[in-house]
Amino acid sequence: MKQVVLAAYAQGNPKSSDFRIEDVPVPVPGDREVLLRTLYIAVDPLIRFSLDETLLSGASRMELGSVMVGPTVSQVLASNHPDYAPGDYVEGRTGWQEYAVVAPDRSDYRGPPRKLDPALAPVSTALGALGGPGQTAYEGVVNVGRLKAGETIVISAAAGAVGSMAGQIAKALGARAVGIAGGAEKCRGLLELGFDAVADYKAPDFADQLRAALPEGADVYFENVGGDVTMAVLPHLKRGARMPMCGFIAYYGIGMEGPGPDRLPGFYRQIMAKGLEIKGFAGIFAGQKGLDDIAGWMKEGKIRFAESVVDGIESAPEAFASVFSGHAHLGKLLVRVAPEG
């Protein structure tokens, strides 16, 4: 089988050359273990935190030569565990490899592989709308942002897996959703998903677009980016606005200090002058309540899952690198490793 391993620690944004494809034997399941065939790999941006030579924050540092970590959807091929049968679909964190053996009784902090119901939704949604990104969007909008009907939320990286879900959740709650994305194609996609207005941060008139999209300001800023985008949004936030901070991808490849200029004084000024409430959060906190609400909205037609798929495990390094270089994909970016069934 093929697997993708870390060949070099990332210097700035990851490059496809930071990874290596290896051929290794397919593992054999032991007592109370399960053999999984990988169907989809999620190339999540937060994996970047594991790729620094010196651990700065977040996830543990990966060792060179180890299999790339990350969430997957798989199908059970063989099982020596009573809770799993051949043919079952599961979601877990088995990494960038074509096959994996898991021991459900000795699983990591996220628990044993989650069994999926293919009749509920396509199994790929377990890595997007009905998985970590959906739960993260729900947590940021509902619990951290406390968005209410009639309010306005502005979302950076709105065309991504979390951002596209956050906007649709906002609409399901009766709020006004404004998305910020890079490129006219992504912006059109957000409008098709139901966003009320969009602003293209790559356009020369981005500031004018943002002003037109937020004529009365914003009550909530769902932060995924940082950098110039955030500095452009801050003047449009209302007094007392809430800012759930889910990510800062503009700085993922930067250490504790950036190259400058130092914009922290201006940021502090906005926090004080407007009484902004900023709360960082990460991971999956919404739990089953979030998944149940999202599934209900999907059934009612209020939320659509946006996915982009590239084929072949060999595509994983380039797909992951593209997350940091402004790709044109809308929604959750997945690598399809094998066909379902």
C-alpha cells in the first residue's frame, strides 16, 4: 500500500516536497483490531501546527518519516472486534495511508472510530458538514458568537469547510451572513449557498466591497484568517461585537514574531474603543447537539454540504499545500483514496 510521510519540516507555508510517498505492506489486524480501507482523507489546515521543527502551539510535533496525521473516512475490510463488521463505514484519525489497523479499545482521545450511516448523508460529509468542520462552525456561531436572528455576521475564509458552514448556520438561525473569500468564483459559490453578500479580498476594491456588504456594521466576526483581512474588518464591527477566533491562517507559517510592521497597537485600540469580545477556540466542542441540528437543517434544505474532491493518495501533498496558496476549491477539500463499496 501507499502512505504519505513527513519528509521535511515546513518552512513557512507547506510545499508538496515536504512529503514523501512510500510503499509498505498492508497491515494485518490482531485480536480485537479492525482493518480499514481508506476512502477519503481530509487535508485540514490545522495539521500545519504539527509540522514546525520546534513546537510553537497546538498539536504535538510530528517526527520526520512518520505517517501524516489527519481525519479519514474508511470502510471496514476485516474485523476481529464485535462492534465492527466488514462493510461498515467509519470516521477516525488514521492518517494519510491506503489501509490502517485500529484498536477501538485503545483509541486516542477522540475515542474509537465513529460508525457512519450512509443512508443519512454521503459518508464524505463525516469530514465536513457532519464532522469536525460542521461542529466547529456550529460552536463558533451558536455558542461562542451567540449569534441571534436579525444580527449580521461577517466570516473570513468563508469559502472553506468551516466558513461555508458557518454562513449557512447563520442563515438557518435567521441572521444576515456576509462572506469574505478570494476570487470571483468562490464569491459566486457563496452566494449560491445563500450568503447575503460577499467581498473578494483579492479584488482591488475589496475595501469598497466590504463597506457595501456591511452598511450597518457587523455584530459577530467569525475569524479564520488574520492579517490584512482582519484589519479591514475591524472598523466595521459594532460596539460590543463578538469575535470567535477559529483560525489565523495568514500566520500559520510564522513563528512567535512576524516580519512586521507591528499592528498590535492598532488592534488593541479597536478592542478597547469598541469593547470587543474575543474568544479563541479550536477543536470539536459542539458535540452531538451540533451534529443533530446540522443534520436537521440539511434535511430541511437549509444547509447544503460543499465539497471539492481530488483523486489519488499521491495528490494529498499538493492538495494540502494548496490550502495555503489560495486554491479555487469551495467547501471541504478531500482526497479520494478509493471508491466506496
